[in-house]
Amino acid sequence: GEDVEQSLFLSVREGDSSVINCTYTDSSSTYLYWYKQEPGAGLQLLTYIFSNMDMKQDQRLTVLLNKKDKHLSLRIADTQTGDSAIYFCAEGSNAGNMLTFGGGTRLMVKP
Amino acid sequence: ETGVTQSPTHLIKTRGQQVTLRCSSQSGHNTVSWYQQALGQGPQFIFQYYREEENGRGNFPPRFSGLQFPNYSSELNVNALELDDSALYLCASLNTGVNEQYFGPGTRLTVT
């Protein structure tokens, strides 16, 4: 079945760039997503990329997709303390929009 | 704010009981998905409803059931609650054909 893997934890200093990585196994994935979850809250959609793209930029966020290696990354430029949260990548196919999530990466931003 | 609302916010139930969770989708969205998020894990897809019918299901037993109403709101029902059903239950709404899914704040269910 589908599997999405993420590293558990990332710590950066305020103002540095953060790079969160994700690998997936389903070659039929059509869309790949990044969600942010703050403590006690639901999931906030940050950005997503279609599988025929290799890069998408949205303000401080840059998504890179290596479809050959099934590797997705999220770069956050000028990371702020308010970026501290858990970040989930998820993959979806056209078949019903069911999302398969990774286990999440906890980002800690030190002042 | 996504416009997706869920109720109740928190719920405590006893093993063996039944529970109903509710979700109101974002205006204009005709599809609702439900996810279970156990502590420290990523969300797991339970099922999806489109036009009041189940439109895809994850690896969850039949005691997890749902409904969608003509106004696109939805309910998740869980019968014969087990301790492992303790989790954050998230609903997400979307419009079929548009690939952005927006999540509600979740309902935290504790089974004792």
C-alpha cells in the first residue's frame, strides 16, 4: 500500500531556512500536499504541488518534487518562532481525493 | 479559519458506548472526508461522502459509519467504542475536481 515517510524532528534558529523532507511510495500520486498543525488545532493547508511540476514557490515557502526518487521537500525561508509546529506531507490521487499522510515532522524554532 | 466547523470540541465516552461527531463543510464544498489522528501520528483516512453516499473508505471496521445531508454537512458515528478509538477526529471538505482539502479544528474523543 501507499506509504509516506518523514523525519520526526527538526530544530533551527530564527532567521535560518528550514527544510523538511518527505518520501512517498505511490507512483500514481497526483498531488502532494504540505499541512501545518499547531498544538491542539486542526490542519492548515500550506501549499500543494501537482505531480508534473518540480517546483512551486509561495512567499516564504518553496516546494521541490523529485518524482523519480519520490522525494518531496518544503523549504521555509527566514523561519520565525511562529513557524514552530508539526508539518505533515500527504499524497493524493485522482481516485476520490483520499489523502495518505506521513507521521509529521516537528519543527522547533529557537530564538 | 477554513469555514469547516466540527462539534463537539471534546468528548469523553466509556468503552462500549456509541458516539456521533458532526461536521459542517465550507460553503460551496460538496464532499466531506473524515480522518482519525491518534496521538503522535499522522491522520488516517476513514471515509469520504459525496452526494450523500460513501465515496471511498479506508481500513476501518464497519462500526465506523457516516452520513452526509443535503446541505453537505456530515456525521461520523462510531459504535461499540474501544479504548484505541481515542483520537482527534478531523473532517475535511472539498469540491470534487478541485484538489484543496480544508480541515476543521477536530473533535478530541477520549474513551475510558
